[in-house]
Amino acid sequence: MTVSGSRRRPLVLRLSLTAAIAVTVAGSSVAFASPAVSAPMPVRTAAAPAFTAGLCEGTEYTPSEQMLDISGIRLDHFNDGNIVPMYGTTDRGTSAAVDAPVCGVRDVDGIAKSEWMYCTDFDLDPCAGVDENGLPVDKHNDEMGATVPSSGNPDLSADDLAVISWLLQNPAKLDGVVSGNGSEDARSARQTLVWCVSDYDNPLMADFKSLCDRNIGDDERARIVEIMNVTQTLDLVRKTPATGTLKAGETAVFTLNTNMYRKPINVQSSAGTELTVCGDNAKATLSANQLTVDGRGDAPTAVDLCLTAADGGDYSVTASVIPDSVENLHWNTAGAQCQVFASFDTVRPALMNASASVGYAAAPTTTPATTTPATTTPATPVVPIVPIVPIVPIVPIVPIVPVVPVVPGAPVPSQPVATPAAPAPSAPKQATGPRPVAIDGGAAEQNSGRNVAVAVTGLGLVGMAAAGAVALRRKRS
């Protein structure tokens, strides 16, 4: 760009600024770090009292107490809503010659915010020095007024503003060094890239044009302008399964759609799960929880993200990002002979958020089998059943003694009655059934013999020859 000569300073005043470029070319690559939040100040309803400001992110040396002391005229500037420059990115500069970018502090809704301010005029004075009394001075040790907010750098085109805004919000590379706020080398790379945009046509930048062409040439600048002019999108949906739940150990697939290219998108999943880029996603990389998608233009790119859970429950994936916008920058300057600074505004716009969730069914609960000792029931002894044979009483045959009839008139001689011989007793046999009961209720005796000759006491046989009949007579016991 071309800037009027009235705003330019002699070459000797640019030495501290060009040193930053030399550091960048020799620096090593570092990872991008998100902006830090400086020590908060309590919300105030009146002017803030004197305080010691917090350090800007990634400060690699210890600034003096004087640099961090916000009191006196500096406190007045702070309470007026202005940014107060404190120290440079390195400790090589003197109090009056501060290496860019510059760390400054300002009040944001009652909180003191320390932010790195990047120069957008290569050969103008930073006007960020401090004298022995803590007053801001330029390189001539002339006392300076407040560094007041600005609407931007009037010498930059709309495309220049868009590219610088993107550079201060996203990591970019300068010969392999990743730009950012997290280290001296990263800040030096970012400052050089900003100068490649703001001062590419400045004759004093002629020695660095080839460096700019390699890293942020016309095509890259056009790509960034496209990004800044599109309607930025961020969408996250569940892909597999589209509905329903999964079993523990199965993989869920989510699809992220975005056109915010080469911009770190914060993606996270629920505790106990691991998120990976899966499928055909050659244009997407995931480092820790930062997803970066390559591309250009307005059309979004779909990126599949896989999640696996080992336990049942509901699990979610979230994506968040600060959309790129020129309005995200805070501009300030201390006067016509001083740099116009651009810094990323820590009063950030609302995050763009997207989320989706999936449910996992709990694994079935298995109860370990318990062995109950078998109870052995003792075998019931088998009692042989002896069939009851009905006892048929056998009536013994009692020999019948004939009775001689008495003939009248003839004397009947007296004759002895023969007594039958009693049978020989046999060994008694154990009863095999219930004791029999006499027919009329009297007791009965039972015996059994080898030849089934049973004598039943109480029975007798009387022969009556005269009547020619046989009668049974019961004898009571």
C-alpha cells in the first residue's frame, strides 16, 4: 500500500521494528495458542484505583514493575476507556524503543484486559515507550497523549482490513513458523504477515517482498477475503445411527458441516469417549480438540467424526467457534506520527455452537450363578409287603364216637368213653396278621402247623347217632 510521506519516520526509527522480522525468519515452529485472559479486576462503579496489570499471553521475559504499574497519568488514560501500552514482545528494546507487537491493557466491562497490539504501519513510531515517571513517550522521549480507540487504519482497503482481521484470529504460517500470540517467534511471524498486507507496497519493505509472496501472496489473500465475505456455517448432525440407540462398544458417526476453513474449531465429546476423524476426510485434521478443515469458498465441507462408548448412557459431541469478522478487532493509535494498532478484541462475539447426541444401551447385567449344595434325602427303607393271606379256620375232624342206643328192658353196660389222642404239639409260627376276634366278641386263639392242621379251641363236634345229625357247638373261652 502507499502511504503519504508526512506520516513516515526516518529509517533509524524503524530498527526495532525490523528486528521482529529477523527473529521470525530464524524462529522455530510453535503450536497455535488461544488468547489468554489476563488477571481480572473487580467490576467497578467508579474510577479504578491504581493496580498492577496482568501479562499478555506468552510473555517470555519479566517486564519491570514500572511497565505494569497502572497509576498516575496512565491510570487516568485507563479510566477514560483507552488502552495503555506497557511493553514490547521482546526485552531488546529500550523504554522508548519498543519491539512490536506491544502489550497493552484496557478496561472491558470493569475487567482489565491485557492484549497484544499489532502494528499496521511499518515505519511509524509505536509511541509505546515509558519514561522514568511512567509517562508514555515516543522514541524521542517526547511525552505522548493517550492511545485512544480508532475506527481502523484509514490507509487500508476493505480487503486489507479483512485479511488482517483473519490473520489476528487464526494461525497462519511464515516459512514454517506458525503465527499466534503464544510465543515471541509466533508473534513475530504474525506481525510480519500483518506488515505484508499493510505495507507490501512500501519501498521500505522491498527486501521482504519475496518473503511475503511465498507466504501470503495474491491467491492466499483472495482465499482469505472469500472466507471473510461468506455466510459462515457450522452444523453438526448424527449420521449413524440416524435414530435409536447403540450397544456398548459400537461406533457412532456424526457429520460436521462447515465453511470456516483453516480455522481451528473446538470439538469435544462426553467424558469417557474418544473422538476421531473417520471416513473419507482427507481435508480435515484433529489435534487434541482442535479441528481444522481445508477448503475455500461458500460451500461447506462435510467431516465425519466417530465416537465409541464402552458403557450405557447418553453421549454428546459439541462444536464451537468464533466466526471471523472484521468487527472482532480493536484499533487504537496515539497520534498521526504513531502506529495504528490492531488487536484481537477480547470482548468476543457470541460463539457459534452446534451439538448432537447419541444413546448407548446399558450392557445386560449378569448375576453370577450360585451353587446350592444338594440336599440328600435318606432313602426310605423298603419294607417288603407281605400279602395277608386270609386265615380260613380249619375245623378239626373229631372222630365221632358212635353212641349205642339203649334197648329198653336190656341193661346197658357201662363202657368207658375213648378219649382221642391229642395231636403232638408243633412249633408255633409268628403271626402274620392281626389277631382274630371271636365271632361273638370273645378272644380266639390261632395256631398254624406244618400240614395246615389248625386246632380252634372252643369248637366241638357232637354226633348224635339217634338223630342222625351233626351239630357244631361254640365253646366260650
